[in-house]
Amino acid sequence: MSAWSDIEPRHAEVKKKRALEEPRWREIARLMQSDEDLSGGNRNDQRQPNGDDPFDSTPLYANDDYVGGMFSKATNPAERWFSWGVPADPELAKWKPAKDYLWNYTTLILASIDPTIDNFYLNVPGWFGDMGMFGSGFMWQEEMVGQGRIVTPNLALAGCYKDVDANGDLDTFHREFRLTGRQAKGKFGDRAPTARDDEEILFVHAVSPNPDYRPGSPFAKYMPFKSCYVSPDKTSFYTESGYGDLPVHQIEWSMRAGRVWARGPGHNALPDMSSLDEVARSTMVGIQFDAEPMWWAADEDVMTTADIVPGNVLYGDSTGGKPPAQILERSKQMALPLQLQNDLRNQVRRAFRFALSQVLANRPQMTAEEVQAFSQDELKALAPNLIRVQRGLAGFIRRRAQLLDRLGVVLRTIGPPPPELLRTPVTPTFVSPFVKAQKADTANGATSWVSTKIKLFEATQDPRYIDDIDVDGYSSVLHDALSGVPSIKLDPRQVDQIRQARAQAQQQQAVLMQQEQAAGIVADLSHAEQAKTLARGRATK
């Protein structure tokens, strides 16, 4: 059985790769007042993020706006921000039984992360906050065996270490954490290392690809990912298990070629944040000199610092017609640093992208259409970053579905899927604001095209302008863009039945009308013949 000596070399590798990022992280953490301890595990490191408070809080507010923007645009609990679909077979996903099942499946997953029963939405802001500051955020998702529940804690970046495979995908994750002896006994039970209840122990949880993986095996030791707990403080301690897929979910903002760790808005804003902090410090010094100027006195007998208080009276004789003490005027140009400070603040806000509130503050006369256009353009510019975020969210939703299925919740709640869905992979698809913006553009374009064709027909009365309009196709585009709720749109087969019934009714109505017309004609002819007969009878008399 392995022990700390077997894990230590690999742990040293992942720590070395993260060490390349830590100096920059510490600068960001200080300016953004992060609580992360990014000393790299060195408790003698004096460069703690809370050592010096920044002089300007704009980066903190900007990151709060960023977190709020990401939360509302990517994981808004008031919306169905993802759906369970069949990307490999879109036509199957439109089939009514499949569509209903996928809709119910999505509803079930959304219900499982509801804030009243799960901490997902409570921990997402911290997840996004780490990504905004440092480029990456980590969230854990694991079934509590025997308890029938799923936990989703947000992981502090300070204890996270990772590596990637040849494709750049996360495949190795190590987490350092500390427990007291009492806490270790509660977590590991009889397997806990021997320690005093108040003794603090460092543990490492290592998850990596399993070299002994056997596809289809139900045993933990043969699952795709190997999981083990070790301790450098208790070198003989070791526990091992396995995972079917990675229980850690990472979101990344902007990747760099050849680097394991991502960059975030905090990296882009760091030069401006550093300059802003220095300008804010200098500005505050200048304001302090203006409010509390220096005094020029002949000697300490005339005035000391203790004498400079509001309402104080100084006594002394003038020298050569000049007061014994006077304010020492300094050259002041406060307009320039104040303007530079404001410019740097705007640059920091811009780096964190979600700046619509600032745009509205600068342009309060914007119309609703302009605001909507700005939001859509902003989302399109963020598309490369949002795709990475959605990838991390997709992993979370996919694993949540697997855990619910393993717990038997899916079968008990919505029943088995239609057989057709068993023959194709079903995966989460995201109805993100970016996707919504694209669908809205498509719907607007379709509406404009149809409206133009109808206007041409009305102007010319030429039916050729509307002969090629597919009403069903247009309805499907609008339904997909504006709602997507399957219960409000009938299955195409039901639509065909309704149309056939309507056509039969119209045909029957036409036959009845023809019969009525024929009967009317016969009656008219009969009356005419009677009239002729009566007329001939009167003529013979």
C-alpha cells in the first residue's frame, strides 16, 4: 500500500507549477483584499495578502459587479439556465415524448440545486469571485454515502493544486487542508491517524487517473480516477477509493499556451490596480497637506505640533512685521491626479467586463433598444470566456445527473426515458445569455423576413411573395427563441391530425354548401316550371 513517500514527488510537481503563479496572485490578493493565504504553504512568508490595505476600493467593487454579472447571466436561479438535450440528434430532441422527458429531466436537476436544499447557489459567488481575481475557481461535488445527499462546497484556491493532460484538460487535482485530531477522527473514523484531539495535522487529498482502471468494473479501486488521502505529518496514514469521474469542477477565464493555470480579469487589471493604488495614496497625501498644511516657525518655542489644534490661540511677537509662525504653502495641482485616478478606476471596471451600470451612469439617455443592443454586443465579446465557463458548468450538471441517477431519484421521479433516447448520448446544453442573444437575433431576422414578404404581397397582391413561407418553420424558430417550453407547442403529429380534421370539416362544409346550392337551384327551377304551368292555364281560359 502506498504512503506519503509515494505521493510526495507528484505533489511537489503540482506545487512547483502553481508556484509560478503565486507572486502575481499575492499582488492581486493584496489589492483586492482576498482572504486567500497564497504563501504557498510557507507559514514563515511575511507577504500576506492582508498585510497592507489598499487605498482604493474600486477593484473590490469591480469584482463584486463581475460576480453579480456572471451569476445573473450564467447561473440565474430565476431562469432555466441550462437544458438537457441531444446535440447529436436535434430532430430527436424535438420529438414530443423525448422533448417532454428532457424538459422534466432538466426540471429535476434544477430542483436538486434549489437554494432551500443545496448550497450550490450559495457557493457559486465565491467560485466566480476566485475566477475573477485569479483566473480559476474550484467547486467540489460528492455524494455523502449512506446519507442520501450531495455536498457542493467551494474550495479555497490556497489549498488547490492541479495538472493537465496532453489536451490541456484537468486530470490531476491535489488539495491541502488541515484538521485537528478530533476532526480527523470524525472524517476518517477508525482509519484516522493517531493524534491528540487538539493536534493540527496537514492532509493531502490526491485525485488522478487510475493506472489500474478497468472499464465497467463496479469496484472503486478499478474506477477511472484514483482517490487517496495522505499526510506529510503522519507519513504512514493512507486511505484509498475511486471516482467514476472528477468530483472537482473548475471554471477558467482565459487560458495561456504552455501554462497550467488560467488568467482572469484581475491579471489584466493588475497594472491599472497597482497604479490606482499609488495614485490614490498620493492623492490622499496631497489632500492631507491641503487640509493640514505644514507650518513655518522660527523655533520650537513659538509653536509645536501639539499647538496645531482647532480653536487654539498662539501668543508671540511679530518679527519684522511678520507673524512668528505661518503656513508653508506648497505647489498644488490636484486636478491632474484626480483625473488620473478617475481614468484608472474606469480602466479597472472595464477589465472586469460587466460595466453596463457604468455605461448607464455615463449615458442616462440611452433607450431600451440601445441598452439591449449594448448587452448583446457585450455578451458576444465575452463569448470566448463564457464558453470556458459553460464547460465547467456542464461538468457540474453532468455529474449531478449521474449522482441523481445513482441515488435512484431520476427513475422514481420522472420514470424511464423513451427507448429512442437510450440509443444516443444525452448531455447538458446551455441556454446562456450569449445563446439567447444569438436566438433573439435569429428570431428578429426571421420576423423581419416574413413581415417584408407579407408587405410585398399586400402591396402587389402577388401570391408568389408568400408561397415559400413555411409557417411551421417560422413557428419553431419563434418557440425556440422566445420560450422553449414543450407543453405549449404540440407534437407535429398532433398538428397533422388537427389539420386533417380541419380539412375534412372544411370539405364536408363545402359539400353541404354545394348540396344546398343544388337544392336551391332545383327549387328555383321547380317554382319556375309551376309559374309557367299556371300562366298557360290562365291563357287558355
